[in-house]
Amino acid sequence: MRIAVFLDNIFLPRLKEGVKHIFLFDIDNELIKAIGEELMKITDINYICLWLLGKRVNTIYYDGFSVVEKTILERSGMEIRPFDEIKDNPILEVLLVKTPKPQTPKGTF
């Protein structure tokens, strides 16, 4: 199975809103193999759809598609899943970076 994960690029200024990092992964049983990364502006769903089809993507994890965009991608044979579902998959969960919770020193409120 080949998946694409769309992430916001937090390092680009607001002027470049809509720019996403797209990470491609091959998943075989319990083995994850990163095969590519692309920085792309999400403006034309037809281009994105063709790009994803060319990369043979089966599943996309992203919450930012409109209903029309989701429909176009699903009709092209791709499955769209909410980004949070990565947490539910033990194989994909290793892709997430967990930030430590701030700890309150003892004796303070």
C-alpha cells in the first residue's frame, strides 16, 4: 500500500498559505519505507490528483480537502482518511512526533 500524508509547512510565511509537505510512504506488512517528499501548493485539485495517481497513491491522510476535492480523489480510486486516523494504526503511528507535555514544578499552581 502506498500512502500520502499532507502536512502544513510551518516554516513558510503566511504569504505562501496553502503550501504543504507531502510525504509518500510504501507500507508492506509492518515495514514502512519513505519513498519521497514534495513541497506543493494546493491550488489545482486536477494537478494534485494526477500527481498522486502518477505516484500510485492508494490512501491519503489529510483533513483540508473540500467535499468536491474529496469526491474527485475518491472517484480516481484513492481513499481519503482523516489525519487523526494515523494514531489508530500501529504501523503509521511511528510517523508521529510526540511533544512532551509541560510539567508544572512542585509547589506552584
